[in-house]
Amino acid sequence: MKPRLAATALVAASACALALGACTPGDTAQSSSSPAAKGGGDGNYTIAVVPKDATNPWFVRMETGVKKYAEDTGMNAFQKGPAETDATMQAQVIQDLIAQGVDAICVVPVDPGAIEPVLKQAMDAGIVVVTHEGASQENTMYDIEAFNNSEYGAFIMDNLAQAMGEEGVYTTMVGHVTNASHNEWADGAVAHQKEKYPKMTLLEAEPRVESQDNGETAYQTAKEVLKKYPEVKGILGTSSFDAPGTARAIDRHRHARRERPDPQGRLRLHPDPVGPRERRLRHGLPGHEDPQW
């Protein structure tokens, strides 16, 4: 019974993760009194998908897949997440789902370590647990990763290196330093840089900064990095908010450099410091289709 439900939850989670990737199986016990065992053999399961944040456009889009899966299968599959990206709030959502007696929970962890206790509670209650982007998660039956995390990090680095001309100082940005997958991507990128791009250097003072999966925070963080460390030529992002936020910071930084007052306090426009490589990088960012780039 439980393997069948686990497979069903796995398919649901895979559909929400764009049907990509490999799974890392775990091993759990099943009690006959669990909600999963009570579900019967007709496949009419209740499957809850818990994203990091219910308002994040990435996960709003993912909910479309959850609804489509429910329509296609006739199962009671739905998405429910916290109002903001917060591990404590996410744990409370999972706690509520346990109390409701759902058959399976698919989670995209904000902080894998922080939700280990509540996921263990779910599994002890016989609820199937599947995670996505939770490579370090212990209390899960399966973890789905969309790709090989190290190789994906290397791919991101290849793009950054091309935009930087394969030289210069850079730093890395993740949604949260507790996010397992984001940090694995960033680690893979740094390792690839050290092996393939010797003229590039990771910023020693702040090798990793956080965007908190928030566009405004990504902007403010990138702006501060560019202000404090003028030698920085690149920021490698992992969250879907990192690139747009960093692009705004580059804009602000560029205009600040162009509009500097002379010694008499008069505003003087300086030549545009943004070169062809930066234009190519900016052109590849979503939402920036201005022909001048």
C-alpha cells in the first residue's frame, strides 16, 4: 500500500518539478493504522504540496501543475504554503496538514534542518513525505532534484565567466544559506571556477550573500556588495529573484557612477561604464528586453 502511495506522491511532486531529475530513496516503516493505510486501494489519496512561500511567483506557477495533476487523476491534490518564506511558518503548515490526516506531503523546504522534527512526526503518523530541493533532508522517503546540482552550478558559472571575460572578482548569492540545493549549486559553481577559470576570484570578504528569496532584498544586497567592493565584476545567483534584483542594482550602480558631481558641485555625466560583456549579461535577464542592451 505505502509503496503505491509513495509512487503516486512521487509522480505528483515530479510533475510539479517539471518532471525532471533523479530521486534519492529513503527507507521508512509503515503501520497498518496510518492514514495512508486507511486510504484503501482505490488510489483516492489526499496529497498536499507545501512550497516555500504561497505568494512567490515561482510557486504560484507551480500550483498550476498541482491543479492540473488533480484534474488529470481525480485525486485530491492541492497546494498550501506559508504567507512568506519562513521555516517556522512552513513547519506550522505541515503540522496542520498532519492534523488533517492527509495521505502524502510534498515539501520544498525553506530550511531542511528546521523541519526535520515535523517531517519525522508526519512519517511516524504514516504520511508519505517527498521533498524537492532538499538534498540534505533525512526525514523523507524521496528527494527530487531537477538536475545534478554540481553540474548545474558549473553551468551557471560558465555563463557568469563568459559575461565577465573569464577574469575578475565575483561573489555568490543564494535564497537562504540554509537552502540545501541553492548552496549545492553555488558550491558546484565555485568548484568549477577554481578548476576552469583561474583568473576569476571569489570575493573573500563575502563569498556568499542572501537574497531571502525576495526581489527587493536581492536588489539591496547586490547594491551593497557593489558599493562596498568596487572590484566585484559578477554576482552568481541561484534564487529566481537574484538575477532581476542584481540587474536593478547594476542599473543603480551604473547611474551613480555616471552622475558624479565635479569638485565645484556641478553634475557631470561620465561615459557609460557598462561594456559589451555587461550588456550581454543584462540582455539575458528576464524582463530586460530594452534594445539598448
